[in-house]
Amino acid sequence: MGPLLKVENLKTVFMSERGKVKAVDGISFEIEKGQTLALVGESGCGKSVTCLSILRLLMSSGRIEKGKILFQGKNILSLCNRELRQVRGGQIGMVFQEPMTSLNPLMTLGQQIREILLCHNKISKKEADTRVVELLRDVRFPKPDKSINLYPHQISGGMRQRVMIAIAVACKPLLLIADEPTTALDVTIQAEILDLIQYLKESYGMAVLFVTHNLGIVRQTADKVVVMYAGKAVEEANTDDLFEKAIHPYTRHLIESVPDLHRNYGDFLPSIPGKVPDALHRPEGCPFCLRCDEEEPVCRELMPDFYEYKTDHRVACWGAIHGK
Amino acid sequence: MANEIIRVEKLVKRFERKSGFWNHCHNSVTAVDNLDFLIYEGETMGLVGESGCGKTTLGRMLLHLSIPDSGKVSFMGCDLLLMRSRELRKMRKNMQIVFQDPAGSLNSRMRVQEILSEGLNEHYKNKGKYWIKERISEVLSAVGLEKNSLIRYPHEFSGGERQRIGIARALTLHPGFIVCDEPVSALDVSIQAQILNLLNDLKKQYGLTYLFISHDLSVVKHMATKVAIMYLGRFMEMGPSDTVYKLQKHPYTQILISAIPKIDKKNQERLRVSGEVPSGDNIPDGCRFHPRCPYAETVCRTKDPGWKQVGEDHWISCHFVI
Ligand SMILES: Nc1ncnc2c1ncn2[C@@H]1O[C@H](COP(=O)(O)OP(=O)(O)OP(=O)(O)O)[C@@H](O)[C@H]1O
Ligand SMILES: Nc1ncnc2c1ncn2[C@@H]1O[C@H](COP(=O)(O)OP(=O)(O)OP(=O)(O)O)[C@@H](O)[C@H]1O
Ligand code: SF4
Ligand SMILES: [Mg+2]
Ligand SMILES: [Mg+2]
């Protein structure tokens, strides 16, 4: 059996007044059953668009230009609408970056969770209600039985995110796509949510595609990591290798920029100078070349291949190719 | 002594809520419960605490975006509750907020250009169009967005880019006091560092004062001169940030610090909290943290520990910390 999810050379673009925005520019990766893959990278590099593409949830100005998305061997891009609905929220659960905009403001929490349960399972309303309370308890929502009649605006940002997670795992999905699920949560709840995801992973073999900025979380939860930069994958490795033996200059800078509680930085935190190239005007060669301190002449002209540096460790950098 | 910017006295905020299957129960949630504190000019006060503990509500009350049920907020010596709306509008120019939820707080029908010029048009109309345009491009480049962002709509940006638009909007009016509600939570570490450096720069340049709300304790440690640890509407600890982090006196402070996911080691150990997640409609007796505190004893269940001074500017609410 092949991998649970296989993304092959995915290219997603947006048509905008400014021209064609190449949000995701040829990315490939695989997730095995039960595995956690973390997608990290600079803001705007295409992580959310990758997630949305997998579920074909792009808004009308977005288009998947190229590539394949194989889920359990079937190409999601060629499913009909009915099949697609079965996959979304059923076999693939999702949690989005901004919980307020993804919850319906006119429906209570209970109604929203019940809806998804009734849509994907053959159960009675009463069974659904029991399950709703159970799910709210699972995500450690205070007073689950009393909270089902609350509306989204009545709860704090972090609570909304917990509701989103409850909805996402309601149908025991095989794959959970979680786009920054814990950004709105404090550390203790974050730790609990991560434990919960871990528990769900173990108890029914759920795989997770995890987008996060928090490299601490990546270290603690992911099996492998894909680092993106300007729409492309620049490094892929298993978690320990990535943190201990990162090769791509961008990855190394990223890891160094994590603020450490035990260090005094004075006035300035280390950061990578410059910014991500605008999606409309990317350099010809390596997208990181304008900010790289190990740049060679060839870097500006040609995009390096994403090649297998060693087993299970791939990187796209001329420096690595030239054996530095 | 530096000037007082914010003075908060006995501040309380409750929300009424309906619940139960037929909305038959009315109960009230206490979001902010009797807080007193001061913020001085040039300070950055860090505010940390569990989701739902009342941080956003507190921040909004400081700017009079939410009206307290009782208590008093003074901004530079003026009681906000007694101010008339004209004075208040003038005052607003000087106090801004970066909202927690960038998507929800930006008008989706407005282009970035309009979003950023809204406040400027209200307060600086007399300076002329050219000046306003200059000011906008200044803040735009300060937060690291391209000029061509101006003609785009909020939904055309990534989450982190939207967060930067929110920061830019708060900066346009050159306020003296800014409530930053999770200003960098959606940003990757490198841009996060750039924005934090920018906020610190602006602070030095213009003598700004911040209330800095964040879940990220490492970020708060870097930014804040003093820090308050909040739990269910009350402060558990407040003090100079170096002291609070170094001594880790309050049990809740210890738990928060140990829960930070570390990047240097896999499978870290951490202190685990037990007990039901608290809610503001049923605040426990005694020390409100006792159901989840690993050190709780009988006295914690019955007696409120009060607010004790344990060092210079260092206050704590716990029976066992002296
Ligand atoms: N509807 C749209 N129209 C035009 N451009 C878009 C649209 N949605 C996203 N983009 C652009 O596509 C790029 C990738 O966006 P995406 O949301 O995937 O970033 P991201 O990696 O998730 O960033 P963040 O960490 O900030 O959430 C960005 O440059 C963004 O400006
Ligand atoms: N408009 C409202 N109606 C009813 N309850 C509310 C309202 N706004 C906030 N609350 C309640 O007040 C409490 C404090 O909410 P607040 O948004 O201040 O929390 P927070 O500390 O900012 O949390 P987070 O870190 O998740 O953003 C929560 O219990 C919330 O459910
Ligand atoms: S007073 Fe008791 S319950 Fe409260 S924090 Fe201190 S030890 Fe824990
Ligand atoms: Mg995103
Ligand atoms: Mg908040």
C-alpha cells in the first residue's frame, strides 16, 4: 500500500489584478498512515494554500494549475462533488488558521458540531447530542453540557479553536489537516491539545498535516518536517535530523531565530534580514538567494534541484550540491 | 518617577450569558475581577494567562472599547468614564489596539489603502492628501509589506500578512499607548523577530507604552519590563519580568513556563495541570487556582490568599509564597 497522502508537484496560482500569483510552486511530499508531518516556513510562503488545495477549498480566484493529490491512492483533483463532500470533514478533518471566520456566527456550538456528525454518520439526533458533549469534553471545553448553546462570539479565541478541533475530529478522520491549530492558545491548553491530537493519532491511527510557526511544537510532535520558502519546498527531513543537522541556510536561520527563554537578547532578537520575495517578482534562481549569506553566482540564475542529500533528507541548495 | 499612563482601580467586567437546552439558565461570567494596577510611561506591561482568562476584555476596557461594570480606568490622569465623546475621540488618537483576530477586525470590503487611511482622514485631514499618503507608505514599509499591498483586499493576504496590516493600522496615528493583543502569534519566528524589533524601536524612538498580550512566554520575557500572570480574571503574580521569570514563585507561573515546547530536546517533561478547565461563571472559592494547583492544601480551598507584596514591585497571590 502506498502512502496515505501523496502530493505531487502541486502548483496553485491566484489570478489577481496585479497578475498571476504563484502561491504554491511545485511542492511534493508524502504522509504515511499515522504519521505527523509538519509544514513550516515564512509567513506567506504558501502553507495555507497547500492545505486548502488538498481539500479543493480555494476561493474562485485560485486555481490548481498542475500536480496530483493522491489520498489513499485516489486523486482528489478528479473526485466529483459528492465524493469530495464525503472526504472533507469525513476522512479528512481540518482546522483552519482563523477560527472566527470559519465558525458560523448564527449557529450555536452544539448545532455546528451536530451538523457535521449527522452529515457523515448514520446516527440519531440523540446519539449525536451525546457525542457532541463527549467531543467538547475531549477538547477540554469547560462545562461541555452547558456550553452547547453558546454562540461563537460569546467565547474567547482559544475556546473557538477548541470547538474547531472538536468539529475536525468529530468523524474520526484518517488525516487531520491542522493549520496553526494552537496559535490562539496558551501554553497549557496548547499542551493539552497536542496531547489530544497525539491521543487521537494513536487511538485510531490518524495522520496529521500540521502547519505551525512554533518550532518547539514541531520538535515535540512531528515525525518529519517540510520547510517551505516562497512556494517551494527547500528542505525535508525527519525531525531530529532537521533540528540537529539542518542544511539549507534558510532552515538554519529559522531555527536560530527562535527566542530562547533562557537567553538575554538585549534589544534585538536575531532575525533574517530582508523579506520573502513578492509572489509576483520571484528571482529566477533560488528564491532565498537575496537573503542568503552563502550565495554563489549560480544561485541567482538557476533553481537548485530538490535532491536526496542522504536517505530521507532532501534539500534544494547549491551549497549542498557543491558539497559545502 | 515616570508619568502614569494607565491607572486601573477595582476594575470589574461581567458578561451575561444564556445557557442550558432552552436558554432557561441565565448566568454571568466574570471576565475581569477586581483588578488594580498602574502602567507608567515607557513601560511594556506583558500580560499572560490561559485562554479565556480575560486578557482581551481587560485590554479593551483600557481603551474604553468595552465599558466596565464597575471600577475606574484613567488614561494620563483623565477618567475615561467621565469623558464626553468629543474628548474621547481626541484621546483615541493617542491609544490604539492591534486586534487579536486580524481577519475579523479588518473590513473585508475595504482595500488596505482605505483601511490604513481611515484614522488618518479622521484626525489629520488638514495635513493634506500627500502627507497622508507618505505616512501610509512609511508604516507599510515599517511592517515589511510591499507597496502594491495597498490595492489588495484583506482576503488576498496570508494570515501573517493580515496581522501586519493590523499592526500598520495601529501605527498610522502615532499613538502613545498601544494595546497589542497577540500581535505576532500568526507570524513565523523570523518575521516575528522583525516585528518585535520594530515595536521596540518605535518605543525607544517615540517613548511608547505598551500593554503586550501574548501566550508566548519567551516573547513576553523579551518584550516586557513588567509582567502580569492572569488566571480567571485576576492576577496571580505581577512584577519586573526578570524577577518573575527567574524566581518562578507562583505555582501557575511555574506550570506555564514548564509547558513551553522546547526545541532542543524531544519528549520533554513538563508539569501537568490536573482538574477541570475553569470557567468564569463559577469561580472556585479560596484561591481560584486551587483545583488545578499541584501544591494546594486545605487553606487554599477556603481562604482567598489576597495580594501580597513579596519584593520590590513584586506581588503574588498564593498562601505559600512569602
Ligand atoms: N486569494 C488570494 N489572492 C491573491 N493572493 C493570495 C490569495 N490567497 C493567498 N495569496 C497569496 O499567496 C501566498 C501564500 O499564502 P498562504 O496563505 O498560503 O501563506 P502561509 O504560508 O499560510 O502564510 P502564513 O504563515 O502567514 O499564514 C501569499 O503571498 C499570499 O499573499
Ligand atoms: N461578548 C461576550 N459575551 C459573553 N461572554 C464573553 C464575551 N466576550 C468575552 N466573554 C467571556 O469572557 C471571558 C474572557 O474572554 P477574553 O476574550 O477576554 O479572554 P482572553 O483571555 O482574551 O482569551 P484568549 O487568550 O483565548 O483570547 C471568556 O470566558 C469569554 O467567554
Ligand atoms: S494558594 Fe494554594 S492553590 Fe493557590 S496557588 Fe498557592 S498553593 Fe496553589
Ligand atoms: Mg497560513
Ligand atoms: Mg484574547
